[in-house]
Amino acid sequence: ALIATRLQLERQALTDDLTQLPNRRHYIEQCRLELARAKRYQHPVSILYFDIDHFKTVNDTYGHQAGDLVLQSIAAAVLKVLRAGDLPGRLGGEEFAVLLPETSLHEALKAGERLRQAVAETRTTLPGGQEIQVTISIGVAMLGETRETLDQFLMRADKALYAAKNSGRNQIATPPGEEPPASSSPS
């Protein structure tokens, strides 16, 4: 029983209570390890950095319990569209990220679109039976040169997130000035 309790405490220290995703501290640790690996082997790694559009309005209109249910719905949608090896995390508040190892910017944009659609199609049922839907804005970045730090990488993804918000929300953007490569497949 002592071992089970210790394992439970360790898990609690690494996991966000509400969403059961890795918490910020644990997520950042996982990202550091994955970035070191990607740099060492010169493999691509991308990130989806996103938050819930107009989340404050959800809390103000329906209450914090509704906000918590929405956060849980988002986490479930994230887990539904992830591939094995992708690293999700709740960074705090309504901010989330998913690190995508072995993923180019072009592939990350496709993964981000799957996530954006999954969330937009998700309905959260409130205790009174009312259903609400939310959308997310996503910033996508691919790790740049090997000297780029995790903080710099996250900052570029955050700038991309703000570009998505400033362009009207419920969409994906890359960092300003970083155009995604043209798709090699005919459209």
C-alpha cells in the first residue's frame, strides 16, 4: 500500500488534476529531453501551442464549473487526435501545448488542423443539460536552428498563437514572417 501511495503522489506531482495531462513543470521537462534528442539526431520537432477562444466568457457566463468541464473536454479531444509519441500538456489556465517529435512544420499544420476541427466539433454538456461548444486558436512552430533554446522555441509558438488570435481566432498560424513551406502534393 505504501508503494501505491508513493506512485499516486508522484503521479499527482506530474499531472494536472483537472485534465489528467502532464502539468507545466513535467511538460517542460519532457520537452527539454525531446528537444535534446531532436538536436542530437537532427530530427524535426514541432509544437502546437493553443488556448481556448473567449474562455473568460465561458467562465463569466456559465460559471467556473462549466469552465472546468470545457477544459476536460479539450483534454479529451487532444488525446483523441494525438499519435503515439506526441507529448501533450496543460501549461496553465486555458493554455495547452502538444510537442510533435519527428514532425515537420507541414505535418504539424495538418495535425493542428485535425485538433482544431476535433475541438470545434466537441460539445460539452453542462450539469443542467445545456451544451456549449468552444474553439481554439493554435500557434505552430518547428524547432529552428540547433542553438534555439526551449524558451525561444516556445516564444515563437506563442507569437504564432497570437497571430492566430489576431486573425480572428479558431484558426492556426505560424510565427509572423515564417511562412509554411508549400505543400509538395498538388492541391
